[in-house]
Amino acid sequence: MENKKNLIKQDPEVTKIINKEAKRQSEELEFIASENYVSPAIMEAMGSVLTNKYSEGYPGSRYYGGNAVVDEIENLAIERAKKLFSAEHVNVQPLSGSPANAAVYFAFLKPGDKVMGLKLDHGGHLSHGHPVNFSGMLYNFVQYELDSKTGRVDMEKVREVALRERPKMIVAGYSAYSREIDWAGFKKIADEIGAVTFADIAHTAGLIAAGLLENPVPIFDVISTTTHKTLRGPRGAIVMCKEKFAKQVDRAVFPGMQGGPHDHITAAKAVAFGEALQPEFKVYAEQVIKNATAMAEEFLQRGYRVVSGGTDNHLLVVDMTSKGITGKECEIVLEKIGISVSRSTIPNDPNPPMNPSGVRFGTPAATTRGMKESEIKQVVSWIDDAINDRNEDFKLESLKEEVKNLCSKFPVPGIKL
Ligand SMILES: *Cc1c(COP(=O)(O)O)cnc(C)c1O
């Protein structure tokens, strides 16, 4: 296992649990679209002495002493992120995606202001106005939808809702949407009503950084992203914006939303941005898309309905009711054979959110292990078998062995058992 000699000695109880998770990660397959495996270098930066520091404020103006070194790491992370996304201004302090989005709303809106976002069960995120989330409680969200036939954003309807509702902000960028987003189209509509444009690229940031999907950063006013999904960095987030919004965004992050930044995570973000700037990262991101495309094709060939008919990015949503099973049932069956996925609603889902019709699959993690189209197609055939033979325990047992066997040939970076 990893080199944790102090932890083993001091706290065998915690060590045992961590090792159990390492074993699970290495013997099972991850197809949850929001997950990935960080490099050992990123892991080491996260486990560094920078966690000992307090550094409220920003480089050059901190509220604590002893921050000259921390300033260096934060500036390096900022410079790399600027280069990666062609951003005018970057704040690297947000602790995660939801706090980053809270800061964005806080920077541009007052409680009660109207915001337009994608309907949640059409692929939006909790922090885009769900009634149980702060966003839905504090702001007045109105919603646009996907076209139920094409499964894609219908820009005509977006314009219609925008002109009727006149929101102060328009949000684009989603959690379960497999197609390119027409950033320029959104910007044009927003300009007609003077709305702020906010892109949440949490899911696709790595593919955008690699130049494989269109980059909203030069087009939109403000952009947030997590750093731990396709971008393959530590858990965390950043906010980017035009220079003219820099002050209000920085003030919203600190002292508006957060206290001290997590400097060890800032260092790990800098390492991740450094990795994403390398040519190898582009090769990785290309393979992520090739694998997702292969996965969609294989599901289609086996008679499954894929929302929107395919994918342009790292994920796909499959309507499992086309095989007489719900998304939740499918999630449970696949867990039995060592494949992790997440249930998902489909546009205009007739089933309730806790037991929706779809399953979302993503290829970033499997691609990090080195898997290519042929392995992905093999996995889909096992998924199909598991669904068809879901009541035959011995069949599921043997599929679990197949999965474990494949995993042994594609080790997770940094995990040695
Ligand atoms: C994952 C995600 C987030 C939130 O990320 P957390 O780090 O889990 O808070 C925000 N927006 C979108 C679109 C996401 O997919």
C-alpha cells in the first residue's frame, strides 16, 4: 500500500479503512462521470506542510504574517490557470464547486434576484436553483429546458424564456449533459436583456483546457469550475472572470463566503494545472472522448436509448427503462459486479428523482487507468449481461471476477496493493 508508516503506527483503525478503499478503487471500475484518479504528485502536494498555514486575504495583502512562501504558490496556481483557460482573472481559493458558485451569485446578485438556469431534472446542478439548496432558497430561479425530442438545449426556447423573464443572470454548464454548449448563443441572448453570463464548467473543464470543447472563458462574464473532475486535480474549485469583475469576485470569495484558503490544495491545483498544460494531457482528454463515444455506440447497438443519441464529451445518459429496469435498480446491480455508476434523471422523466429512469456513465477515470475503446466495449457487454441476468447471483459473481481481472491489468496511478 502507500507509504504511510506514521499513520499505520499511530492509528491502525483509520489506516485499515483507507486501505480498504484503496483496494476497492483498484479492484473495481469507476464510471461515475464526476470522478477521476489524481497523480501521485498531486497526492503528495495535498499531503504537504502547506496545510499548516493560515493565509486569509490574497497574495501581497494577507491578514496573517509569514505568507511570503504561500504567496508564491498561489501566484503560480493563478498564472497556470490563466494560461490554461486564457482567463483575464482567476481566483484559486474556492473550496469546492458549490462554494465557488455561491461566491459567483454573491458577487453579482442580491437575494431575491432572478436567475435563469437549466431545469434540474434535465441535467442542471443542485447549486443551479434546486429548492433544497441555498441557491434555490436565496435566489428566484426560472428554468429553461432541453428539447424532449433531441435531448439538447433548445436555444429558441432559451431566448423565449429569457425575453419573458428578464433574469439578471443566465447560467449554462451542466452535470449530466453530453453535448456541446452554444456559449456564443447564450451570450447573444444575455446581451439582449443585459444579463450576466455565468458558465459552470465543473464537468468539462479538462476537455476545454485540452482544446477539445469550446472554451466559454473568453466569451462569458464569469466562469466556475471544480478542479477534481475531468481536470483531474485535487478536490476544489476556481472562479474565472473578466478583469473588470476581478474585485467583486475576489471579495465575494473572501471575505464574502470563505475564511482561510486551503494552501496545500492550492499547491495541488498548481500541480494539476501544470499537468493539464502538457501535451500528454491532450492525448488523455482525446481518449476520454473516444471512450465515451465508443460506450454510447455500444449501448445503442445493444438496443439501449441514449439521451440525445450519443455524446460530444466524457459522459452519456442511458435510459434504462428501454430495458425494463430503472436507473436505481441498474446502479445496484452494477455495484454487485464492481462497477460504480450514478443514477440520473432523463429529460421529462416519468419516474421520481430518487428512482429515475437513467444512468449516467463517464469515462475520465477508466481512461486515466489506460483503458481504450476495446476495454470500454467489453465493459458495456458485461453491463448488458448483468442487466439481463440481474436475478442470477452466480452470473453476477462471475461478471465480478471478470471486472476484477480487467482491473488488475490497468492499475490506478499511485495505488500499490
Ligand atoms: C460537480 C458540480 C458542481 C459542484 O461541485 P462540488 O465540488 O461537489 O460542490 C457544481 N456544478 C456542476 C455543474 C457540477 O457538475
